[in-house]
Amino acid sequence: KKQDKSASNMDALIGCTAVLTESITESITEYAPGRTRIDGVNWQIRTNSNAPLTKGSKVRIIGYDSIILIAEPI
């Protein structure tokens, strides 16, 4: 899904769907962000529940924390 051009900055990404290009992984102490590409831009991404997800999983962007996108699996 394309970005909403009427919104600005990171808010324009909310509602977009994406596919993970790198898995969100679980380590001993925390979950490491995965990565996705939206409109040619590479982003770090994690789930709203910090659950691990594998490369190729589809997600919907629901927010952000600094420069890391927050998503929910779809």
C-alpha cells in the first residue's frame, strides 16, 4: 500500500502494509527489530507485542517509536 501523501513524515507510514525483509528475532534479553522496505526506504521494525516474526511476514504499520516502525501482523 502506498503512503498517504497528505500526511507528513512518519505519520504518512501509519496504515501502510509491508513485508519483512529481515526477521524480528528474540534474544535472551530482548527482541531485535527486523527490517522492511516501504516505497524504496529501508526501515527498522518491531511488532506491537514484541513477538518474533519471520522474513516474508506481512504486517500493518500502526505507529512508531523514534525511527523504529511499530507493526501488527496481518
